Amino acid sequence: MFWLKACPRCGGDLHDEQDFYGKYVACIQCGVVLSEEQEHALRTWGILEREPVSAMLKAA
Ligand SMILES: [Zn+2]
């Protein structure tokens, strides 16, 4: 799974990775690894991505 331009540090693209220790989300460009909280928020937001965006557009 990918989250384009979602990196909190450089605005790059985040993606799922998996290694010996388990799954995590990291940035392709700068290599930053998200904290558990950030990853949870991203996954929650990612699944609901289209809902908040359309809601924000309506509110604007
Ligand atoms: Zn980055």
C-alpha cells in the first residue's frame, strides 16, 4: 500500500514495508519510519481517504 505525498518530514511517498520485526510504514524518499501513532492515523485516514476530502470540499 502507498500513501502519496504523505510523509510528515519531507512530503514524500510512504509505503508499507515488512521485515523480520514486522510491518511498518516508511518514506521512500527520506526513509523516515512512522511511529505507531502516526501509522495508525495514516491507516485510519487512508481507508477513509475519500470521505474526509469530500467533506472538506463541501465545507470550504
Ligand atoms: Zn519523507
